[in-house]
Amino acid sequence: MLSKNRIILIITIALCVIGASAKEVVFSKKHGIISNSFFLTMSVEGGTLGEDECIRYSRLGDVPVSTSTTYTGKIRIDKTTVIRAAVFKGEEMISGVTTATFIIPSKTINQSNTPSGYPSEWGPYASIKGTAKADYEMDPEMTGDDNLRSKIIEGLSAIPTLSIVTDKDNFFSKEMDEEKGGIYIYTGAPVGQGEGRDWERPISMELFGGSYGHDITIDCGIKMHGGHSRLAEKNPKHSLRLMFKSKYGPSKLKYNVFPEGGPSKFDKLVLRCGFGNSWQHWSDDNRIRAQYSRDMWARNIQRLMGQPCSRGLYVHVYINGLYWGMYNIAERVDDYYCSSNFGGEKSDYDVIKVEEYGGAWIEASDGTIDKWNEMVALTREVPKDFAKYRQLIGVDKDGQTIEDAEVLLDVDNFIDYMLINQYGGNTDWDYHNWLAVRNRVKGTTGFRFICWDTEMIFHGAGDNVLGTYNSSSPTEILRNLMTTQAFRHRYMDRAYKHLVMEGGLLTAKRVEEVWDSLYHIIQYPLYDEAARWGDYRRDVHPYTSGGKLNTVDGRFMTERNRLKTSYFPYRTDNLIQQLKDKGWYSAVEVPRIYINGEESNVTDTISVNDKITLVASKTVYYTLDGTAPVSWFADEKGRLCTTIKKSSGRNILEEYDGSKGERVTLRAITKGDDDWSPAIERTFVIRELVTTDIVNIIDENYSQGTKNKDSQSEKCYTINGHRIPESAAKSSGIYVKGGKKMLKRK
């Protein structure tokens, strides 16, 4: 006998093959968040119902069948509801299934712990005796509080909603069967029997609402995701993976999920539940640190550094209309992610990670592990043979890229990745929770590392993870490469850029800015998460330690204030000192730039009459042509470049004749007694040398409505990217850039 899931798949495949009927069910109102009850009506797109045809619908999440309720008139929607409907001719479904979820926040917050038809217990524990007690309710202690109730209601519409609609047995059936078992009962945990690890189930997924106006419905598959977060005793709120396959619906999701741009086609997306440092975590020392932004912070910082990352989006997740909490949609880093983000075919890529089922070992989840092993082996030779470092990154003795050379490591990406984890003091890494990717076929781009599962960070401002070491992992690669000056100085330069320079992404100001930007997104949704899961360890399953009620205004704000007063203000300086103590960062002072006697860290536009000097306690060397002052590729002790100059305290622009144009790239470094400082780099624009030839006359009305004396809209010129009215450009001979007047060269 065919299972219900198998029947649904057969119907789905048949509809894909023959094409869905023109008679699709149309609802009078789309999915969404609504304030009050309303009446929903249904009609048929493309005509009227024929003989023996009718609309049947379900309010339980399952696909309508021939015995489902027949639609005879408007339906009252007075609570959070899912509706699925289809056209039937006799007992045969002749259309696709139309699905819509309607969220009424004022009713959602009253969600009880005994929803009709849902089990009072979930799956068996894997590492302890017993069975998980089910938890569905929104905590009445919070939702009944007049001060909290309005925040909880507001929070439900503050970020997008992701609704999962499916037969409830797909999640909660206790039949231990690969086709019929519930994936929330048999979670596929990495310890115990592991039942359910790869079980997939069909769903309808809706994503709607939020500040970006998301609005999509798609049929897809779903399965459990994660490692130890699947253990029912450790975590009742599990991560999930959405899979877009032709057997469920479209083979790809073609939709702009993420506001940061990037590829808009996906074959998988991960719904991250937030396990480490969360309110439902099994250990109270994690619960008191709950902020729900740590992992997202790391991924955002990596993106802002200009490195590839897994983009993320906060959403509220519902399962058949039951609120399940705040999640984070993330791109799953695999071969499809690589081909979408970097080009080429899926089969071109190696994706390396740590597999934790049945132990822990490094594997290629996609592609092969051969080049990874070759890369690690090559780094082990670097301490004895410096030429191996040049081979690793594909450069010659002058540090120039060798055309078509095989590159095994993207050094700048690797350093930035390590600095993020070192700054955060990541304690759940790198024996696992890391990813590296490389185009094996093209071969000219080395392995790149992508932050993943970076939840266990920002604990103590003095935490030091520089001693972390795991064989064949990022920390071993770092230790091997730190033996060579070429890598060490590149590491110092990147550390200076991110930790010291004004605007550096790991300076206290920028770290806190990114942190606060995430908080402002979820400040109200956090009240919903607290109402859903904040009481779990107190009221449902304490596990190893009796829990307290976790609230936003209580424990969350205590931790947020700790980070803003005791972590962020001190962490950068602490890390710099740790790097110096380790010998990974020079104590030699970097050159300071003075313009007309005042130290300058940000000025980029100067006059030829300005006086620029370099100051340091030791000898300063510099170039004005963008060349690195010192190279370590031919001589590890450092070789001065041919255009280098020694600073004498005089104006460095005295020797600049303007022959190289309006832009001057200064690079400078300080020579200590037995070491060099990090190198600094600054590009200046000399305003008198700016070329502003008038180009590209545009035969359009001026976009801002500038009028001439005859009250006619003027043409405008495009001058260095600025649109300037014709009369103003010709008469004044100037234009404005960055608030400064620029002379137009005749």
C-alpha cells in the first residue's frame, strides 16, 4: 500500500508532467499578517467549475483529498490559520494546491500547549533516558503581562514570516519508518541510533512580510539540519533545511531572499534555530548569554571585509500555523553556493568541512579532498623551505602573481577569517564549525574560508584562543605559515587594517555598530522568541541545571549591557596585545601621517601646497607609486623596493611632480631594531591636478529639475560621476566633490 507521502509525490510529479489545470483555486486574500478576522472566499482562475467539479480544502496543513471539506461559501478566518485548497473532479484532484497562511498576532500569542491532533511527547532522548516532553505554548506569564503583550504583538510583524505547511505527520508521526516517520520525532542526532538523519518531507513554504516586502509561495522539501542541536534533550527547537527539487516543485528557488544582493537562485537554504548561547540551550551558562546575533555578526563582518560569506535573514517560523520561534535563514555553503557566487559548474568545486556523525573527521562534502590535503602538506614544508610558501600562493620572488600558476590558499581571505574568530574568542572551533571552498578545475584561486556556526564568541574580553591547535585545520595552517616573514607581515598588515586603522571593522566602534544594527532588527521579535522558548528550561525540561525564566528585559539586556560596557571597549586592545605576546604582531610603531602639522587618519583630498610628513620613533621608509616598501618574497629579512625613499621629516610631496596624475598612493613602514612595523597605505587626491574634462552630454531633462533663465529644463553634463547643469559647469569652471570645490582643467 502506498504511503500518504508517496501519493502526494506522485500527484506532484503528475501535475508537473501534464501541466497544472487552468482551473487553479484563487483566494480572495493572499497570505499575510492581519489585524482582525475576515471572510475568505475562493474562486477558480480561468473559468467556472464544470460538471462534477468542486473545490475541496483543508485547515490542518495536509494536502486536500477527495474526503476533505467541500467549499460552499465564504470561510471565517478568526485566528492564525493555514488553508490549502484544490479543484477536484469526482475523486480526482485536477489542479495544483493553493496554500495560504494568515497570521493574527493577537490570537497567535494565546497559542496553547495542547493544539488539537499534536502529540504531548516528541522523540526519544539520545544520550539520556526518557522522551522529550512537547512544548507548543506561548508562555502565558509573558503574554499576559500588559507591558510585554504589546511588544510581543508588534514583534510578530517586525521581520518576515516563513510559514511551513504540511501534513502534521510529516513532522510528528511516531511511526519509525523512513517514509512515514516524523522528522521532529526522529531527528537524526549524531549520537544514539540516529534515525531520521536524511528523511525528507514535502511542504509548502511561504515567505512574506517584513521591511523588504517578501512575498512568495513555493512547494519544496524539508529535512532536519545540524549536529548536536538535533538532540532532543539538548535542544527542543531544531534547525531545518529547505530543499528545492523537481520532485517537490521547482528545482530552484529564484527569488531575492537576502537584502544584501548577491545570487538570487538557490537549491537549499538553512533555517538556523540558534543553538549555542540561546534560551533553550541545555546549559544555563549558554542561556545567560543569549543575544541571537553572534553568528550573524561574524557573517556580516566577513561580508563587510569584502570576503565571501553566507548571507542571512531573520524570520519568524510557523509550522502549520503554530509559532515556532525566531530563526535565521542562511545560505548553505556547498558546491551550488560556490558555482552561484564564484562562477563555473558545481562539479568544479571542493567543499571541505568536519563531519561529526560517528566521530569527527575532515571530509569533502562536495568534490574531493585531494587538494586540501596537498595544501596542508605544503604548509608543513614552509618552515623548512620558504619557496613552498611562494608555491602555495602562486607568486614569484618579486611577489608577482605567476600567470596560470596553481594557487592553493587565498591568503587575505584566510587571515581575515582567522582574525574574526580570534577577535570573538571562538571556543567552539576549529575542531569543527569551519568551511573551506576552492575551484579545483580553474585552480587559480586558493581555498577560501567562510564563517559558519560562530555562536560561541564574545564571552570574556580577555579570552585568548591563539593557542588553539587542531591538526589539518585552520589553526595548524596558521601556525605553519607564521614561521615565514612574508606571511607574518601580511597578517600584520591585515590586522592593522581591521584592528587599528580608523574605521577598521574590528575596532570597538565598528564592531558595536554592526552589533547594534542586528539588534535593531530583532529588538521586538526577541519578545516573541522569549515567549515561545524562554520558559522551556524552567517549566518543561531543566536537564542538567534548573532554569530561570529568560526574558528580554532581564537576562538579555544584562548580557547586552555587559558586552557594550565590558567587552567591546576592551576586546580590540586585548587582542592586539595577545598577538604581540605571541609574536604575531610587531611592537614597532607604524608611521603617523601629519598634514600641515596635524595628525590625519582620514583625509583623502589635499592641495599641492599642503605639507605631508611621516613621523615615527624609528626610521620610516615610503613609496609614492603604490609599490610595497619592503618585500619578503626574495629575502625573508626584507628587501627594499627600488623606488623606496627614507623619510627625513620633510614634506614628502616636494619631490612629486604630478607626472603620475591626480592620485598619489602612499605606502610607508617603520624599521625597528630587529623588526618592521605593519605597512600603512593611503591614497590622496590632489585637487589642483584633478582632471574634469566635460564628457557625455546627456540629451535628457536635468533629473533634479534645474531651470535656466527661460524656465526650460537644462541639459546636464556628467563630470566625474556628478550631473551638473550645463550653464553652471560652463560659467563657474568648478564642480563639487565631497563638499570641496574642484577646479576644471582647461
